[in-house]
Amino acid sequence: MYQDAKERYSRYGVDTEAVLEKIRNIPISINCWQGDDVIGFEKGARALSGGIQTTGNYPGRARNAAELMDDFRFASSFIPGAKRLNLHASYLISDKEKDRNEIEPEDYRAWVDFAKANGLGLDFNPTCFSHPMVVNNLTLSSPHREVREFWIEHCRRSRQVAAYFAKELGTYSVCNLWIPDGFKDTPADRITPRLRLKEALDEIYAEKLEGVIDSVESKVFGIGVESFTVGSSEFYLAYAATHGIYQLLDSGHYHPTEVISEKLSALLCFFDRIPLHVTRSVRWDSDHVVRLDDEIREIAKEIVRNDATDKVLVGLDFFDASINRLVAWITGTRNMQKALLMALLEDNRTMKADQENEDYTHLLAYSEEMKTLPWSEVWDEYLRREGLRDDFSWFDEIRKYERDVLSKRG
Ligand code: RNT
Ligand code: ZN
């Protein structure tokens, strides 16, 4: 079947062997927080708050580091290709009771060992939510100096953790900042909180750190902060462009008809890196598991067509607590990979030439023709070459794990 597919693609000038080599080297940064509903391991860890929400109480949530590591290791054994693990500061592994403004690289040493043992890169995020120092939904833009200073310290230390990851693992570490700051109702003054945020960022990013890719993640609104977000897209884009850092695009953080696939080429004219949070928003930033839908395919196409597989750093950001969390990881990650594979299997050269030559008739017909080529045969071959089964048996294995391991958790 694969040989047949290979031959069919070759008629369109697509070399499936080259594609198979390429796809396995595109890393996907998998979010650790799908495994435990964004709770983390802090002593007295609190429920998720800060404008984001998990819904559902499917049994078997990882309750500690050992369980999260076991679950991640097992889930990722069904995911082909290069993988990274995206951590949040709240996932520290320490005997001491440490507040966010006290974290140190050593609190994440166990994750470095885990990453080394499993061939993973590590990315990092300061955790500026689910904490009493989020006062009236504000952190870095708070009118209270002590609140701002607390979070500035946390973010500075988070960057040190990312630098430690980069040094230990010999690969970059994305350190992405998202804060929930905003107002429930129409503000009287939009600029003062923004100026305070700008000043806080200047302190956080004062020092360049080797191996760290710093990014800021904008958002349009959150639950309880519906009317105004301090860290809007324009604010962070302008900040990133003028301060040598990057804007992270989360596909759930824009207006309902606004898509990030359309933004990639614009940013690529100016930035050599674009970190992503790929997620699926259903009516709001609901962080559903990524499906193989039109927008994810379009994101993948933009990455591939623009020759940006090493510039666009694909990370995932979903957390569904209503289904088996390992299935969420596997399905969401594989869907991102399937979208990339489909994009790599398109004859982009011809279609670009059609556009340049203004042959829109051929472009329409040809791009529709691409859609029914046997990409799934190449996907199955990819799985086999990665030592994975090319059928649905992975699901039975997870069901077995659910019976033997997850269901035993309290
Ligand atoms: C929230 C942002 C943020 C978080 C994670 C947990 O709307 O998307 O990235 O989802 O960091
Ligand atoms: Zn995000």
C-alpha cells in the first residue's frame, strides 16, 4: 500500500521518503498540564483559577510527579517522532515548601533527568495564576507594588529554570509568559495597567539568557475578565518586536472568526521564531483536544509552505478533564503531526507557481486534487518506521492501563 502511495505522490513531484525523514524531526512540545487538569505539585495546590477552567472529572488524574511521569511516558510511547515536554512552574518537584518567588533550577532537576532518560527537550512557563497573589485578577499589572514584585521575581526565576534546561539538554527552551490580567467590566483607564506591565516586562527581560527563547502570550478575554485584557495581541506584538523577544500565538486567544494560520506569514516577515499553543476553542477559549480540522491543517500548511518548520515552534495547549487524559495527549499530538504530514505531502511548488503565474484555475483544481491523495498510507508507514502499530490497538493498550493503573487512583 505504501509503495503504491509513494508512486502516486511521485507523479505530483512529492518524494514521500524525504517527507518521512522530515516529519520525524519536527518536534511537538506536549503540554504536561493535560495530565493533571493544570493543578501541579505545589504543597496545598489550589484549584485552577485565573480566567481559565478545566471541566469534567474523569477518573485517574495524575496526583503527583511519579504518576504524571508514568502517564506521560506511556502516552508518548504511542506518539511518533521528536517530542518535547512543556512544563509549568507549578510542576516543581521539591521536598521544601517553596512559593513561586522562591523557585530554583534544582526544583526541576527531576524533570531534567526525566527528559534525558526519554530523549525530550523541555520548555517552561511561569505560573501566574491559581495563587493568592493574583489580586483582583491582576499580577504584573497590579497597582500594588508588592504584587508586581512577587510576579516579577517569579518570572525572572522561571527564565533561570529555562536557561538551566537549555544548558542541561543542549537544546533551546521556550520560556513563555502568560498572565490572566484583565477586568470583568469596562475599565476607566486602559493605559495605566499596560504601562505597568511594560515596566514589569523590562525588569523580567533585562538580562539575555543563553538558549532561552522568551515569548509573551496574548489573549482576548478570560472567564471573569471578559471586558479587557492587559496583555492584548497588539501590546505583546509591539513589545516583542521592540525588545528582541517573541510573541506566542495561542489558537484559542483571538476573536471567534480570527485564525492564527493567517498570522504566521505576517510574523515570519519580522521574526525568526514563532512559538505556538495549538488548541481548539469551542465557542470560547475552551482548550478542547486538537482535532484534525480545517484550521489545524491550515496552520500546518502555513508552517510547511513558508519553509518554517524550524521557526514555528509547535506547542500544544489543551486540557480536557472529561475524557481519558492519555487518550487526549495521544489524539491531540497525533492530529498535529497528521496535519504536518498532510502539508508536507502537498505539491506546494506547483501551487505557488500557479499563484505567481496567475493561473487560478489550475490552482483551484490542483489544490482540490491534493486532498484525496493517499496521505493515510504514508502516515501508517511513518508509524511502522517509528516502531508503532499502524492500527487502533493503541487505544486498547490505554484502556488496559486505565483498568490496571488509572482506576486504582483515589
Ligand atoms: C491561558 C493560556 C495559557 C495556559 C497554560 C496553562 O489562556 O493559554 O497558555 O493555558 O499556560
Ligand atoms: Zn496558551
